[in-house]
Amino acid sequence: MIAIIDYGAGNIKSLQFALDKLGKTSKLTMDPEEINQADSIILPGVGAFKDAMEALQRYQLDTILKDEAANGKPILGICLGMQLFYEYSEENGGCHGLGLLSGSAKRISDKVKVPHMGWNILQQADQARALLNNLGDEPYVYFVHSYAVDGLEENTLVASADYGGRVPAIVQNKNITGMQFHPEKSGDVGIALLKNYEESIS
Amino acid sequence: MLAKRIIPCLDVDKGRVVKGKKFQDIKDVANPVELAARYNREGADELVFYDITASNEERNIFLDVVEQVAREIAIPFMVGGGIRTIEDIHSVLHAGADKVSVNSAAVQRPELIKESSDKFGSQCIVLSIDAKKTADGDFHVFINGGRKDTGMDAIEWAKQGEALGAGELVVNAMDSDGEKNGYQIELTKKIADAVNIPVIASGGAGKYEHFSKVFTEGIDAALAASVFHYEEIPIPELKEYLSSQGIPMRRRA
């Protein structure tokens, strides 16, 4: 069972429907016992960084996530969920994150329209990873965000997109994986990515 | 590079997709869930659903359609029509929509944009503007399905909408709606130049060239209804054409 962390983060239904299509059982939950019993965890997220961190802290989900991460349980962060893995975000005056990965979220350059909204191409980083198998030519995925991760450890970058500079799109460090875009909203490419991810952890 | 977006728009009345001209002569076209699935297969980048009746009892039929669509397709979709309160926004997002567009209610109470973008995030609050050129050459904002001239300047309203927290704008040109003579480039470009958020052109698509024209003018996305519903312009061919014109397109589903 996949535990989708329930802390009031936007449209979760699409993610559940996408996992249904892959035959994966998921449950929206904030119950520590259920999260502990789950095979893997997904941290979704839309909205503001600070509100999300406060919501996680209110339900002590921050501690649970840190513990599960340390225990090696696979955790996937989507969109803001990925940014929450990092040490810090400068959004709304600044806020500390979960600190599972090193780096921080910075606002996308105003030289381009913000938010970065729409379909952009994933560009593979140096090392090929199984996560990117079978995506075909020009793998477009759907992004919606105003902040992007900066200062990450280069060997954790799996794929990036180009928008007012480099936008880390997929990151991975051991059991921690982040997708800045919405795989559940990225058509066949997104479903293929979720399938690759689920296969890699099962 | 960010692809330009092709967005079919489905007007929904009592659970069916309908189509009219200049907001009139409404005709029944299709089942919204089936049509959404077809557009998804054909490579539409996003979908828009407008609830054009939005009476209370029909609202639940519409929300049911939204949820079925979310189950069926894995591309983003926006919902509009009859959105007046934070609760309305919450109910469509909860049903599975990714974005909500506000129109008349935001004109009457601009704080709705700020309150909703603070609560749900700018990325899901879209300001939809119905505009028409007046005798003195300015573009005015109209409300109530295009029946009432507010006297507000459309470009100023777009800027205010951005400042209040809208994450995207839909510009519905009422003069060109349903006429198939091309998008209202003048208005849409003026708005796109005045803001730093994505702008969706709406109203007037009839030919492939209308799409290439709007994209080469720097507009981010183009919305259309009947040319897609009646398969006058098949989306795969349209994208092939635009791609050959050097416009960045996502070319498969």
C-alpha cells in the first residue's frame, strides 16, 4: 500500500486515479500507524511552502517523514512535495523544509513568465537512470510552479527542464525521489514515469 | 522550451456538451467525458469545462462530470462558470479539477481572487475576462455571460487580476467568439504584454493559421471549441502544422 500524505494539499484525486491505472493501492492518510505500515510514501503538494510545512508540523508528519526517510522507506515528493525535501525555501520571506536533501527553493527568474506553467521537455542529466526508461522522444511533462530547487548535489539530479535557467525536474538520492512536475497530469509520459518509479521500488 | 498549449473548451449544460454562437443558439454536441477522452488521446494539452447553467440542482450533475473526467484523463483541466465563492472553488478542486476560472464574481468582488489564491495557490486561480471593443476603441470588461458592460478597461483589469494573485488569464474576445475569423490579437497581445503570467486566447479560431498567428504574437495558449468538436480542425494535424511553423508543440498524448 502507498500512503499519500494527507495534509490538505490540493487535488489528490488525479494522483489516486493515476495509481489506480497502474494497479497500485493507495490511501490518503495522516495516521502514523498507516504510514508506518505502508510500503512507500508519496508527499503531494500544491500551494505555499510555509503553509505546507506548518500543516506537516501541526500533525507531526514532519517527524514521521524524517523517521521513515531514515529507515529507508521509498518516499516520492511531487511538485511542492519535492521542494519540501530541501533545507529551505525563500518563498514568502523564507521557511525551513524537511532537510532530507541539500539545496533550497528559489524563485524562478522574472525574465520569464512566472509561474512556469505548461508542458516542458525533460532533459536527462549525466547518468542514465532506469526512471527515464521508455519515455520516447521529447518527453514533455506538465509543470506548475513559481520556485525551483537550487544548489542541489549534482549527483542527485536525474532530469531537468530549461525555463529561465535550469529547473531540476527529477531528483533522487537513495530512497528519496522528487518530481517537480505533475506525473499524474503529464499524459502517457507521466504514467510511464510513475510506472518506472513503482517498478524501481517494488 | 515551454510548449504552446492547445486547449479545447467544453461548454456543459445539464451534463452535456453544447455549443452556441456569440453566447446564443445553443446546440447539443456530445457527452463531456467521452469528448474529454477523445481530446486526451488526440494530444490536447489541457481542457476547459464551463458550466453554462450553474443552477443549484444542476451543479451536482456538473461536479459529477468533473470527477468522471478526472478519472478518465491524465492532463490538466480547468473548470469555470458559476464560480462565486471559496466554497464553489473548493468543491470543483475537490472533484478533481486542477484550475478554476473566476469571471463575473471577481469583477463584483475582486478580493475573491486574493482570498482564493492565498488559500489554494495562484497556480489554480485563473481570471477569465470577457471583453469587447467599444465605440471609442477601448476594450471593456463584460459580465453576466457578456450581457453587461462594466465600463472597466480590460487591460487594467488584467493587471489588477495578476496583482491580486491570479496565476493565469483567459481572454475571451466577445466580438470574435463563434465567428471563426481569427483570435482578437490586438486585445490579447496588449494584455499579454501588460502582465507576466500566462495568457490564453479565446474566441474566433477557424483555421490553422489563426493558431500560428496567436502563438507567434507571444500568446501562451489558444482555446477553441467548435472547430475541435466538429473535427473541422483535428488536433494532431494542427500540432503537426504548428510544429512545421517552428512553434514548440507537445506532439503526442
